[in-house]
Amino acid sequence: MTEHVLQFQRTKPAGRLEKAGLFLRRHRTPIIAIQWLIVLIYTALVVIPAFLPLPPESAHIWDNLRLFAQFCFWGIWWPGVMIATVTLGRVWCGVFCPEGFISERVSRYGRGKPLPGWLKWSGWPFVAFICTTVYGQLVSVYEYPQAALLVLGGSTVAAIGVGLLYGREKRIWCRYLCPASGVFAVLAKIAPLHYKVDRAAWDHHKDKHKGDFEPVNCAPLVDVRRMTSASECHACGRCAGQRDAVALSWRSPAAEVLDAGNPARTPDALTLAYGVLGVATAAFQWTVSPWFQHIKMALAEWLVEHEHFALLDNDVPWWLLTHYPEASDLFTWLDGALVLAYLLGGGFLLGSLLLIGPAIASRLTMDKPLNWQRFTLALTPLAAASVILGLSMLTVSHLKAEHVWLGWLPAFRIALLGTGCLGSLALVFGLLRHSAGGLPRRLLAGVAMVWPVGLMATLWTLVFFVW
């Protein structure tokens, strides 16, 4: 390592946490080796099960590769990713994600074309998340590895294609198009770990050294100097110690949401309300919803009575709707239409109902920094609890099939949901504490924000303890 490359080292002693960030920057080779290993594991979990036969009824996680891969990927891997994002920031994206890593690596050999204007639209992650979530439910991505290979493999191929076209050793796919990027950006806002940028130290170093420093290759194209949010930072550590101004640090989980100087972006607020709390919740609950079943039975009976049988046909390609005769799992056109309507209609209805609280609270406070977007982002702890609860339903299904004792489960669910609700209310009243409005208006605004918290708590209570 040359003396020039060592320019990023700090001139003052670093704390233990700060050293962890510097470690990530100084030891890129073993990190890249870990990333290649994850690529191999990811490929194995997604590809191999798609070519295995349906497991017999007597099969178990420990003696059937297909069940084992399904449990590891959906029961452990993805819930773990969400928990890591809430606690450590987007470290999954920067250090472990196989799609981002592959996209960045292949971009070295790509065409390096300039980014077109349409690709930079800030709404793509939200649209991609909605489309991926809905399509995944239509083809039963959680239950069948062929569907998982189609959805996840297609996403990986798209990431590689974008890298080859536009990369230049950057993660264009991750920044603008990744279906999970919007969700990660929202959840990372309450992570207690982040890379803090000392703007004064940055500018002082610039004036002192006159540009004599090693530039940072920020793969997700973040303007490190002006970075104030953990949303776009991939926590890869490449900028740690840069200009004696960037350090891995602790912060209050409420710090980013309560910081009036940190902009509350509309795409983040919409992703939280309509994506994580809206469509994703509908996706987690439709299979256990008696509302869905009642509507389905009523429509099916009406179609039979009026001899309209086309929608009851189940001869549909598996890549369009779930079609696995060997498992006696066949979606009709009616099933597909109802799932589509339930997820999109129900999800967007739920998101709109949730936004009533932030809209009223913003109007009552009449404080410019306390707009509806910021009040919506105060629901981030609840969104984190919701998505973890939803994904853990898959974990629980596997454990139940193996007859694992789950007596602890109701208490765990109550505790997690309660933590999310209380965390969101704490953020709400933290915002109202800094409001310039009078006490009556602040109290009414607080009451308005109880509505979305109570609505989500009621829905999950129905799922876990009523239905």
C-alpha cells in the first residue's frame, strides 16, 4: 500500500467503533472474498432447488435440500436482512448484497454509457417494489423455488445488464432501480449506527491539503461531503476516515427523523405508507384473511350461477399465476384477479388511510419543517416491526411444520408490535415538542397520529389473534 493511499488515516486517535469503519476501508480484499462466497451461496439457494422434485410429506428441513434452502432463504435470510438494516444501516447493501456486488464488478467491463434522464427518476424503487411484491404473490414466490428463481434471477440479470450498460464501477442498479432499495432507505433512518460526516473538518482538510488525498469510490453515488442521512449510504466503509471527517458513529435512532435540517423526501414517505405499510401488509395477510375468502366464495358462486366459467379456469402458465398440479396448488384467473385487487386496492387503501393522520397533524401544527412527509416518516419504527412480523410468518410456518415449540411466539409478536407502536409515537411527540404551534394544536396533532398507529396495531392483532 502506497503512502498516497494512506492519506485517509486519521491524525487523531480513533475510537473503537470508528476503528471498525476504518477496518472495512483498509481490508477490502477479504471483504470482496466474503462477497464472492455470498454470491455462491445465494446462487445455490436460488438455482438448485428449482430443479429438485417436490418434497414428500415426510420430508424435513434437515433432510431435504429444497425445504432447507427455502427455510434458509425466506425464513432466516430475509428477516435477518431487515433486522440488520434497522440496527446497522444498509450494511447488507454495501458489504453482503450479491446483486449489488455483481453489478458493480461487471460494470468494470461495461460500456459506461451516460445515465439517461428517465433512469434517474426517484420513483423507480417504489414502483419496482410494488411490482415485485405483487408478482411474487401471484406466482407464490415464497413457496416454490421455480418462482423464486424467476423473480430473483430476473432481478439479478437486470442488475448485471444495468451494470454493463451504465456502471463505470458504480452501483447504478442499487441507486436507482433496486426493488428493495426504497424499503432499505426508509428502515435505515432509525439505525443507531451510521457514517457521520463532519462538514467543518472536511472543509478544513480540503483547505489545508489542497486536494492531496485519495478520492472515494462511492459505489451508490452518494455525495459524501453533504451526506446527512443513512438512507442512501450503503455502509460499506469505503469513505471511513476520508479527509479526517467521516467516521462510523453511534446516534439516537430518533436523530434523523427529528432533525429538521434533514429533508423528509416524498418518495421515502410514499414508500413507507403505500409500500411497506400498505401493499406489503396486504401481501403478508391475504392468505389468512377471511375477507378475501368471503369475497372469493361469493364471486365464484355468482359466476357458477350465471354460467360464466372462464374466470374459474386454472389452466394458466406457472410464470403468470401459481400452477403446480403435483402440489394440488392451482390458481384460477379469479384467484389472480382477486390477489391483484386485494394487494393493489387494499394496499393503496390502507396507505391512504394511514396518511390521514400525518396530513391532519401537519395542518394542525402549521410548521413548515413538520410537513406530512416528516410525520409519515415518524411511522418508521412501526414499519420496521410490521415487515419483520410479516417475514417471520414464513419462519413460523416452517417451524410449525417441524413441530418446534412456539409457546413464546405470542409474547414475541406483542413485544415487537408494541415496540414499533411506542417507537413511532415517541417520534411523533418528539416532533411535536419542537413545534411552534400552541399546546391544543400539538395535542390534537398527536391524537391524529394515534390513528395510523392504532390502525396497524389492529390489523396485526386480527392476523395473529383473531383470524
